Amino acid sequence: MVICQGEGENFMEILLAKRLKELREELKLTQKEVAQKLNLHSVTYLHYEKGQREPPLAILAEMAIFFDVSVDYLLGLKNEF
């Protein structure tokens, strides 16, 4: 079963990156501020938001809690928080 299909790129990673950026901007926070709140290096968070790295499950769960959304929403499996 295929959940999401992108053309040559991992669709879920791209959607995760997009949603992280949108949620951060809604809170009017910088990448550095979000990284600090999640106890991450700012460059590490930047890579997640640019879709250059995948966060481990534990970090993904922390992001969902911080942004008050579900992990399913972050991954693009649901369009509702």
C-alpha cells in the first residue's frame, strides 16, 4: 500500500518540512528559538525544516507536542491538527 507518492523526492519529508515552517511562522518564532525549545542545535532543526534530514521518532513526537498537532498531521497523513 502506497500512502504518498512524490516525483523523485520523499513526499512525506517535503510535507513535514513545509508544515514545520508554517507552524513555526504561525507562532512568529525563529528557527533558532524553536531549536532551543526542542533542545536541538539550530542547524539540526534547519535541516528538518529544509527537508534535508528526517527527525527521529522521539524528536517528531516532541515537535508534535510543542506545536500542539498530531504526528499524523506533521507527516501529512491527516490534514487536521
